[in-house]
Amino acid sequence: MNFKITTRNLLVAVLLLMLCALPLFAEKFYVQLFSKILIMGIFAMSLDLLVGYVGLVSLGHAAFFGLAGYCAALLSPQYEAGNFFVSFSAAISICILFALLTGVLALRTKSFYFIMVTLAFAQMIFFIFHDTKIGGGGDGIYIYQKPLLAISGITLLELENFKTFYWFTFGWLIAIYAFLRILLQSHYGHALGGIKVNEHRMRALGYPVFWYKLSAYVIAGSIGGIAGYFNAIQFGFVNPENISWHTSANVLMMVILGGMGSLHGAVFGASVFILLQELISNESMLGSFASHWSLMMGFFIVAVSLFLPNGLTGLFSRGSKK
Amino acid sequence: MSKPVLSARNLTKRFGGLVAVMDVSLDLFKGKVHGVIGTNGAGKSTLTNLLSGDLPPTTGSIFYKGMELFDLPQHRVSRLGIGRSYQKTNIFPAFTVFENVRLAAQALHQRPFQFWKRAGSFADVNQITERAIHAVGLSDKRKIQAFAMSHGEQRQLEIAMCIAGEPEVLLLDEPLAGMGHSEAERMIDLISRLKNDHAIMLIEHDMDAVFSVSDYLTVMVNGQVLESGTPERIRTSDKVQQAYLGYGEDSHV
């Protein structure tokens, strides 16, 4: 691979450096806000793998987000910090299992039916946590201390420190971005691209389409779980809202906002969505109108879908072609 | 004669009350083109779909090199060595010619677990791809997106994708459909070249083409085999004259 020095690459490098240095100059509030953006960026990328690269529109992606979150909460002892490695791997394993179980069934369907089946599975998980006492019912459950990232007593990272937590999630975002990027350029990724465009032909060419889709679904689910896990430990709180279809719809909107089929687009979409949400729900700025922020968000998304069919990243790629 | 590469025995396909293919048997040999002709709705495409694993037969059996293909999913049939082209062009329009064919070549070497390597970095796959593109004469179009090509070129691409899977059997469903005269000639030329190392079933409406390139012909009417034999025999068959060709005694096909 050779990197050319272009204005675009320079801008990206500057942006990355600034993001990396953010905790050094920004206030705690902003560092935490950006941690949330990074986490939602991971979440949006995971859904984009399905929606943008395999053509599978899921409206149940929050199931993974919520399951991993609940796993983090339930495996954290109340008065001391849990073990990061234990709860993290448990959370991801649960997500893989859930993806395998539901994927085998959901992937037998297509288009609208796939949307409905994924939604239905997520709703089941939602009501399990909402209507039973497993995770505190509708009130949710607290994580009093962030898990401890330590090997044989030596603390590697102090996740309680908001700066360290930011850098930690930043590292995960970069790692997941790189992983997905490499994956999508491989034989596997190209086969997914073929499946998205013409599934029937891929089968006729000799591809076991179902296994490709299922594996992509599992990868997307586990990465969604990673996002859910970090979300839970950042806020120290998990409730059924994390699994609700609103959460699924929000992440889908982030992907659409950024532009489907573009990993950085997904991250960008998540950033815009969260910053905008922060801005228009700000009461000191907009007064009582702020409580209607979702209305304004709706208008914004309609406008983007109407005028920028390739999402917000379409804005840049069109500009660079000129 | 040597053993057939692909043979179908008493294939029948019913769609509810409709019998699309009824009791059809045929053999495909390496180095031979087996033409299948028949009116629209005679069951030719359904026959192709049965042989390629797109559809399971209601009754009857298919043997590939003596092994019965029973209940195999389509992708397995394809990887065994039965490649097919489609009557309606069935490609990846937004991909380049090279990527279309590369995906076809990759099917034999899928390597999903070497996910850190770029798709274009496998020499074997690239080589097969280049060979297939060259065989159909699209070498100078390899970087063009498939949708931007003429209909005839897309048909050529379809064949290139078919042979890139390195099949031993080629099921060609109307490869000449909608082609201009010179394009059609080039395609016939290509088919007769492919004949050397493939067993080919050719479905075609262009009578001149079928008779010129086929070694053996099967005529289908209403899902059934009306007659089969060498082109000379078909040409002189009374049954065929009456049922299909339909013209008077002295007209020639």
C-alpha cells in the first residue's frame, strides 16, 4: 500500500491527531461526549457491515447492543470492580451465540421479512429484560464500578479515568475500522459485495451464500456487542431502552445519514447524529422547543435522504471528483 | 463413444399442475455440443435449471461422471464442475468486467479464512480470470463497468464468468439472444473453441447457429423430447418438420 499526500489525507491525519489529543485540552463533558460518539461509531459500523455491504437491513441490531450491556452489568459485582476480560468475553460470546441462533432463522427470509424477523427477535430480548427481574426490569441496572483491566493484579488501564476510557474506545474504533476494512477487501468481502448485488448469481457461481451471510451477521452482531459493552460501562447503567427498537432505528439512521456502504461514513453519521441530538435537545439554547428534538432530527434525516442519497459522505466524494 | 460427463435420466419437473419437463433423458459428452431446440415454453430453460441445480427435479436423476447428484444445493453443483449461463443476462452490473469474472474464478478458491489478503492478490485466481476474459475477447474492456457495455458484450461476459469457474460442463441458455450478426458469429466461434475441453449443452433459437455448431440435437415440445439425433437426422425428421419447424417440404433450415 502506498499513501499519497493529498489534501484529503492530510485533513484526515489532522482530524485523527486532534481526536487523539482531545482529552489533553477538552473538558470532561466533551471527552465523555466524544467517547459516546466513538462507541456509537463502532455500533454504526457494525450495522453498516450488514446494511451497506451485504444488503441486509436489520431493525433488531440493538439486541446485540443491549445483550452485551446487560452482560457487563450482570457480571459486575456490586461493591467491587469486575474483571474486564471475563465480562467482555462473556458479553461477546453471548452476542455470537445470539447471532448464530437468530441468524439461522432470520436469514431464511429476505428484505421486509428480514427486517420484521430481526425486529421480532430484538423485541423478545427487550421484553425478557423489561418484564422480568433479571436485570432490574424496566428500571434497569447499575454498574457501580467500571470493570478492571488487570492481569494478575497489575492494572493495565484505569478505565475509571475518563481520559483513559476515551483513548481505550478510540483504540477499539481504529482497530475495528481496520479489521473491517481489511475484511472487506479480501476474498470474503468481495463475495459479500457480490451477494449484495446479485445473490442468485453468486449461488450459481458456487458460493454458499447462506454461510457468507450468517458469518457476516455474526461478525456484525459481535461488534455491535462490543459497542453495547462499552456503552454500558461508560454510563454505568443499562436499561431495556438499550434493546428497544428506537435504539435499532437510531443506529440505522446513523448509517443512512453517513452513507450506507462506507465505514467512515457510519462513524461520521454517528458523530453528526449525536452532536445534533446534543445541540437540538439543549434547553438553554432552544428553550422548551428542545423537548421536541426528535421532530427536528426527523426533518434533518428526511432532508439528507432527499438531497443526499449517498449520505453525508456523498457530499465529500462528489466534491473531490470535480 | 466415451462415457458421458453429465447424463440426465427421465427428468420430470412439475409446477403444481403444470408439467414443465416430462421424462427427459440426455447425455453430454466432452468435446461435443448438444443442442436443445424447441418453441417458447417447451421446457428448455427448466431443463437447464434442473441440470444446474437451480431447481430440484420432481422425479428422475442426474449423474455427473457417474455420480448421482441428489438433493445437492446449487452452489455445490456449480463447484463440482457444472457451469451455466443465463438466458437473461445475469451479471454484477456495477462491477468491472475483471471483477465480475474474478468473482466467478474466486468461487473455486474461496479462502474465506485468508481475510487479511486483498482479493486481487491471488495469482492463481487472477490468472484464470485473465484467461477467461481473453477467451471471450474482452481483454481491452476489462476495466469497464459491466453495465456500460453493449448487450452483446454483456453476453460475452456472461460466458467468461461461466468458464472462469473452470467447469467441465457448460449449460448455455440462449447465448445468442439479442445479439447482432457479427457478435453472434463471434459467439459461435467461441462455442466451437470451448467444445474441445467442455461438454456443452446449447439452448438456442437461432437455427443456423444450432445446426452449424451442434454434434447432436434434442427437439423439445411441451416439456417432452420429440426427437433427438444428429443434425442431419433432425433436419430430415418428419415429426420435427410438422411439429416445430413447421414449413413445407422443400424449405431448408
